[in-house]
Amino acid sequence: MTTHVIVGAGLAGAKAAQTLREEGFDGEIVLIGAESDRPYERPPLSKGYLQGKSEREKIFVHPSGWYAEHDVRLRLGLRATGVDLDQHVVRLDDGSSQPYNKLLIATGATPRRLPGPAHYLRTVGDSEAIRERFAAGGRVIVVGAGWIGLESAAAARQAGCEVTILEPEPTPLHRALGPELGDVFAALHRRHGVELRLGTGVADITETGVRLSTGERLGADVVVAGVGAVPETGLAREAGLEVGEGILTDASLRTSHPDVFAAGDVAEAFHPLYGRRIRVEHWANALNGGPVAARAMLGQDAVYDKIPYFYTDQYELGMEFSGDITGYDEVVYRGSVEDLDFIAYWLRDRRVIAGMNVNRWDVVREIQDLIRSGAAIDPKELSSD
């Protein structure tokens, strides 16, 4: 019997398994995951679930009976320790081995760590532990003003905590959105009573708070660190697959070995639109990448060419972001930034390379069409409602 193995039981892995069955694959599917929970989605962990607004059952990709009903063998609580590319075998930390015909690596990423005790938000258990600490009130320090840090800060404020954000860059989301839109998020959090200390580094974390790079100490009841993540490339690297920042793949998510694929946070995939490899850590990448990898595993002519997409909800701000701001030279706004009702367009040489709609909906396709077109456009046209 033909066996397709998926290492990584997150969203990308679960959607790949689903797609294999939907595309008519009748062989064995084995889905291996290091966590004990069946596959779940991670965005709620820093959004609705962290805030106590959504139930635990709603985070899961599939109902509990789906895997048995679709003859997908779940091997949970197991970590893959090695891959023998010649023998087509995955070795597991319980001493067993799992043969495969095709292998998908969807191992995701792990949070970067800081010295000292802090909470990190990656798993459902992490989210529950942080939510419990927020419910107790007190002073919260969030290290890092990226997406996870800002969403955690918003959840802490909504729980009634006193919140300080520490960020070494001059604005929140400085690399993701640039200073112009970073200032929008800074103003949003300040309006909600968050203290932002920008251009501030952290030397270490203690049980009672944080010591800054200046030597100053700040007290806290809980510290949450959101300082980025590192792709889990160790399995691929040790197996001899080509690895850069992530596992290197072609546009079909095939690695340097023809029978091994990678998807989700861990993949650094060639993107036809950009003409280079990119690695995207967001939810949509896992949602859409898993199915493409599955179709490629079945020999179909599958290409992953989705434009990077992300969304967030913080206080009264809801937004969707599409594209990549690398190399932008201008930001154009349509609507009212002050009223948080606008679209921002990032341009390079008068061409739209990214867009973000804030509290405006059903415009993502329009924004992504502009990005794909590569057409030069008059900024005045973009700014006109």
C-alpha cells in the first residue's frame, strides 16, 4: 500500500491530509504531531480564545471523529527525530519508525526565547496559561510589538491589566508595516491605556519583572514575550535537505528531494510572482499551502502562488493585510486614518506591492488584483474614494 506521511499536525498538515482524501488518494495517510491535541488553528490563541470569547472546541481544524472517518491515522504526542531519505523512513522519539512513499514536513516554527522566565504564545496550553494570568489582573509587560505582542497586549488590557510594551524598534510592526502604519498601531494602543516604550531593549527577565538594556528595572506580575519565531528546520537539515531560513522548496512546495515536501511556517518556497523564495508565518500560508503540497504529492501540477495575507483584531480595529512591503517608497491612504476607516497602499515605482484594509471589508481581492497586475498607477486614483 502507498503511504503518505505528514510530520506536523497543525493547520497545514491537517489540510494536506484532507486534500489527499478529497483528491481521491486511497492509500495510507499518517499524520504525526508532537502535541497531544488533534490539529488546531493558531490565530484564535492570540485573539478570541485568549480573550475568552471563543470555546476550545472551535479552534480545531476538524471534528474529533473526522480522522477515523477518513482513515487518517493520527500519531500524536510523538516527535520525529530523523528522516532516512534513502530508505524513506521517519524515525520517532518512541523508538519506532514510520515508512513513507511521500513525506510532507509541516513542523512550523517555535518562539524565539529570551533569558529568564516568560510566557510564550504558541500552543493552546500557552494561550490558556496566559489567559489565566491575565484574568488575575496586575501588571503585564509584553516584550515585542509584533503581531503576537500587540494582540496579547490588547487581550491583557481588555482583561483589566496594566500593560507596558517594550520594543527595540522605533514603532510597533516596524518591519512588517513600516513606520507610517506602525505609528497607527502605537496610537491605537496608547488610546487604550497601554504604555509603549519604543527603542527599548531587554537585558533579562526575572520572576519580578524585566531589566532593560539601560539597567533600569520594571516590575511585573507576568511577562509575555513575542519576539518572533524560528522555523523548525532541524529535521530537514539533519536529513540533508537544502535549508536556508526555512526548508527550501520550489513553487510546488517540493524540497531538494523529489519525494519530500514542505508547507506552512517552515517552508521557504519559490514564489512565481516575486521571482524569489519567501517564507511566510501567517495562518493563510498554512491553510493554502497544505493543500498545494498534497496535490503535488499526488503528481498534480500544483503551484503555490498565493499573495501573503494576514489579519488582526485589536480593540475597535479590524484589518486585513496583503502583500510584501519590501522596497516600498510611498504609502497612499484612501479614507480616514484618524477614524480607523481606510485602506493603505504601499507603492514601489508607482506600483502597488501591498495593501491593508482597516475596518473596510470585501476589498481584499481588489487589493490583491492590483498587486498581481504590476501596473503603474496614479497615487491620486488610489486615494480617491
